[in-house]
Amino acid sequence: MTATGASEGVGARGAPVSGPWWWARRRSAVLDAFLAAASMVECVWEGSLFAHEAQLPELLGMLLGLLAGPVLLVRRRWPVVVVLVSIAVMPAEMGGLLSVVGLYTLAASDVPRRITGLLAGMTVVGTLVTTFLTLREDVATQQDFHPPMWFVPLMALAVGLVLTAPPVLWGLYIGARRRLVESLRERADGLERELSLLADRAEERAEWARNEERTRIAREMHDVVAHRVSLMVVHAAALQAVALKDPEKASKNAGLVGDMGRQALTELREMLGVLRTADGASGRGTAVSGAPERLAAVASRAGAKATVQVRVPEPSADGASAASSSAGPSVAGAESSVPGAGDADAEGPCLTELADLVGQSRAAGMVVELMVDESAEGEAAAVAGRRYAARVERTVYRVVQEALTNVHKHAPGARARVRLAHRDGELAVQVENGPCEGGAADAGLPSGGNGLVGMRERVTALGGVFVSGPTEAGGFRVSAVLPLGAVSHVAG
């Protein structure tokens, strides 16, 4: 800020500096030059008159006026200097314009108010003394005029106030108005910056939400499609292996491959329909945050139909069928409604479908054992006929589904064991497979490396713990523990 209250690098209304030296605008420089010229003419004339009355050389008075008048050129830069010069030349009865303009500039500037008041008071006193002496001399020269004693002091005081108060008050008003405008401009600039920052943050949050939604949809599509397509590839490999040796079994596997292919197409068609609906709603400004849940519901309904059509007798070489049949009621007993769960969540896959999921892997030739460990809480839940939160059951189902799919991909012919444990306040699931048998045919299933990542994201999103890694026997183990109490609030 300069002494006049204007920014050194910014002109009026925020315009950049375009004038010479300390002037913000060229017209300000022209105005000050005009005022300085007028003040110089006035001071030269008044200096000449003062020198004549004081019986001094007129050249000396004119030279004093020539030096004092142009001081108005620096009024915007050094207003105190202008006022001090005007006070200094008051005894010479010159500098009226210099004093008025200097006081106005001083009051409108950012000079401390105590300095402004001090200089204004000095100007009033100087004007009062000068006017008093001049009036007393004029009254004394007029023989016919005899005013009262209070006339001369009162007139001197009036002249002093009239020449001092208006420019000071007007300058104070202009300075306050200028500072108010600058303050409002700064606040407007600050609000504009804040709005721009908020807009950038909103765009970042929207981009993050879009990426998160894409990740969730991709995870759902991977979970609901990859498993069935993997089974199709396994059946196709088995069909190729037994086509010449056992035509009856080859025909049966071909039928299974056809059924699973049609079911996979049905699931894909329904999921793409959900995505198109979601995209249309998004284009109209409608929230579509439930798209992944709707995808899960669609896949669950299609999977339920598929299970009824594809279910085949299960082998009982190692008692797996007996374990599955005995475990079925226990798993089914964990089902009930959860208050606050949405319709989309309620339609997702649940624990009652684990037996069917294991049965599909058995139909593909895998030896799978399903074990359910019930605690007192799990037995009470089975008696009461309720089940866990829909998101908990769906996450457990997806973990088992992806783990079995990985066994088909990476360990063909290996034995697998699925263990479900109902504990106090938590639900644990573990899928472990042994080493790959050397005589088993590799189906050549591709791997995108997203299975374990998707399982971990699902479990950690519900506050659970996910652990995966190889076993000492050469197999692989996937474990997940989900807290039931914390997840109930998430699901609701």
C-alpha cells in the first residue's frame, strides 16, 4: 500500500499499474500535474505580493512560490511532506490550494490517524494565527470600523476551520470507502479461490467415486462370471479327455457345458441390462450407487436357476457327499432376515447356496469337503430361523467361490476343503487345497491376478481380516474372518 491507500502495483478497481512512477493511472498523473501547476502559479503570485508588502525582493518571493507549489506532484507518494510544506509557507500567506489538497490526500491515505490529527491541528493553528494577524492589521487600518473584541478571533477561528475541516472530513470518507472497496474485492477474490478449490475437490471426489464404482462393478462381474466360465472350461477339458473312452460321460459333460454356457450368457445379458439402466439414470442425474448390489442380485437369481438345472449326483469316494448333506441343514439354519438390509442386499447370494456351489465344483471333478462348525450363537441363530447380514453372507459366498475357481485354475485335480465356523461375534471361512496331482489334466485357464485382490477388498471393506498364502504341504490356503456386530451397521 502507498501513502494514499492505493496498492503500489494495482490501480483502481484492481487494474494493473499503467502510469509513470508512483501513479497507478495516467489520468492520475495528469491531474496531479495540473494541480501542481495551478498551485505553483498561485504560490508565485502570492509570494510576489508578500515580498512587495514585506519590502523584500519580489524575485525572492516568486522563487519561494516556485519551489513550494510543485510539491503537489508527490502528494500521492509523500502526503506528509506536502502538508509540512503548506504549514511552512503559511506565514508568507501563500499555499491555499497546496494546504487544501495536501490535507485531503493526507486524510485519504493510510498514514496513522494520530499523525493526520497532529498535522491537521498544526494547519488549523497556523491558519488561525495567520488569519488573526491579517484581520487585526486590516481592522487597524480602517478608522471607521470598530468591531467588538471577539470579532477578530472568531473570524480567524472560522476561517481556520473552514479551510481545514472540509478537506480532512472528505479525505477520511474517501479513504474509508476505498479501504472498504478493497476489502470487498479481496473477499470476493478469496471466495472465488475457495469456490474454485471446492470445485476442484468436488471433481476429484466425483472422479474417485466413479473409479470406486467401476472397481466394484468389475469385481462383481468377475465374481459372478469367472467362476461359471472356469467350470465350463474344466468340463470342456474333461469332455476332450473322455470323448473317445466314455461317450456317455462325454455326452453328459457336453450337456453340462452347454447349460453353463447358456447360463453365463443369461447372466451377462442381465448384468449388461443393469449397467445400461444405470448409465441412463446417471445421464438424467439420478444416483446409481446400488448398481453393484443389483448386479449381485441378478447373478444370484441366475445362479439359483442354474443350480436347479445343473445339479448332478455327487461322488462319495471320500465321504464328501455325506459331509455336504449333513452340512446343508446347518448352513441353511443360519438364514433369516436382517432388519434394515435393502432389497438388493437380501437378494444376493447367501450361506444356504454354499452347498450348491460346492456341488458344482464336485460335478466338475473336484473332490471338495464342506465342514461347518457351529457355536452356541450359531445354533441359536439356526433355531430362531434368522441369518447374518446380507453383505456378510454374500462376502463369504464370494470368497468361497473365488477360492474354488482358483483351485480349478492353478491346482487341477487337487483336493479342497471348505470350512465355515460360526463364532461369538464373528464368522470365519477357510478354503484350503492340497498340492496339484501330477496326473490331472490342466485346463489351461488364464489368470488375471484380480481374484485375491477382490477377495481382500471385499473382506476389509466390512472390517474383516483376510489372509492367503501357500501351505507347507504344497497347497494354498485362503482365510477370512468377518466381525458380525460391526458389519450389521454397515449392511443396514
